[in-house]
Amino acid sequence: MGILADFEDSIGKVIEGTFGGIFRSHVQPAEIARVCAKEMDRSKKLGVGKVYVANFYNVILSPRDGEALSGLMNTLGAELETYLLAHSRENNYQLPTHPAVRFITDPELRLGKFDVIGEIMSQDEIDKELGIFVEPPATPAAVVSNATPLVPEPAPPTAPVEVVIGEGEEEDIALAAELVSPATGSIPLGELDSYTIGRKDTCDIQLQDSAVSRLHATISNDGRHWILTDNEATNTTQVNGYPITTRHLSNGDVITIGTTQLTFRKIEPAPVPVPLIEPPIMTTPEGTAIFVSNQDPL
């Protein structure tokens, strides 16, 4: 089955479940996917040994089509991002970041007409376009939604580096740690030595994100570090914007799984209070109590 057929099958199941098979938009999701792929092909820029393509896509709809698709936009956007990622890999294109899709409406467009505009943008530029900011969560939960993650982008490394266990400088970190997402608050790590991450309901950390594999990644500790391992998922596991296979996590690392972002934070142990030791008391023959210090008498 080709990647477009995979997309049609996946989005078809969503339409069946959400709309009972009755989908009233004059714009069909599969046609949007085809036009997005054509826009990716059109946007090619030649680099040194690489072909770069657009990573940010504006899907422009008529107001009535936008209203008809409103109940499907979150899922359709995630499925389109997965499809565009697969299309880029199939054609050996280089994406600056994970693809991002935004739906907007144009009152000048007639019913059934739409347009797609692709651009090559940095993650900071995409965040500004989407108005991404951090809000404190109301109630922590253990399940992550597939909403666009609102996590600040960390300073990128100077070059993509694949970290191999056993190589490079080691850093002791506290094994008490957490994964933080604005949608869920803190997901604590520490009770288990290993946590599975994926869309499957039996995963220790379940992500409700259509771009996540059923068993996407594993995070475990070796007694000194927390280690993130990609389980050969369809969509790569990334740390700070770069694909990884296995990586030691450092405080503040941003993990991207599907379209979901989680920030790894170590929890420093609380300082141990130093008990106040009272000096010994001695009594003189006259019955006077005196404190005895550890200094030599004058």
C-alpha cells in the first residue's frame, strides 16, 4: 500500500467514526494531500548534496469548507504532516523541521476551491506563525493529547550529533525526572526502570497522536542516566530537532514523538538539613553550668 493510500485509509476511518460516513465538505482530504505533495515537489531548493523542501504549509479554504472541516482539522493536520514526512523520505528530500500544516480561510475562495502554499521556515518562525507559547497546565494527567505542542524551542546544537552510549563525556544526573507537556503537566519518571511510549493503550506513557507508532520509543535508566531509544518507528524520534536512535538525555532536552513534544527535566533532590549540634555542658564545682567548645582554652 502506497503512502497516499495509507493516508486515505487512516483519514477514512476517522471520517467514519466522527461523521458516521457522511462527510459534507466539497474539499476532499485526499485531494488536499495530493496538492500538498505537489507543493513540496515545487518548493525544492538545491543545497550541498541535499534537496531542501518546504516544511510549513498553509492550506487555504473557503469559509464554508473551513466550517465543514472544522471538526476534522486537528486530526487531518496531523495526518497530513505524517503523509508529507513520508513523501519527503520517499523522494530523499531534506526537511528543516518536522512538517507543520495550518488551515486558514479566504472569503474570496469559492466553495470547493482551495490552495496550498508551502514555505521553508525555521522552527522559531513556525512557532511565531502558530502563536505558540507556554501556559501552565490546570491539572496534570498521564495521557498526552494530539494538540499542537506548546513548548519553547531550545537553542539548537551546532550540528546534528548521534549520541552513542559509551562515547563522549558522561554527566551524572538525578534519576528522579519528569516529562513535561503543556497539555498534561508533569509525567514523573522514577518508579519504573523503563517506560514504553506510544499510541497503544498498554504503553506506560500513552500519546493520543495519530503520527505516533503503537510502540514508538522507550525511555529507561541505567543507574546513572535516562536513555531514550527509538523503536524503529515510522516517524523518527527526535531530540532538540534531530533524529536519534539512542541518546542520553540531559536536563531541558525537547523530545519530539510524532507531532507531540515533551521536555525532559531532572528533579534535583531536596537538600538534606544539617542538624544543629549543641555543645556539651559541664558543671563547675561551684555548680555553675558552662558550655565546652572544641577550641583550646585561652
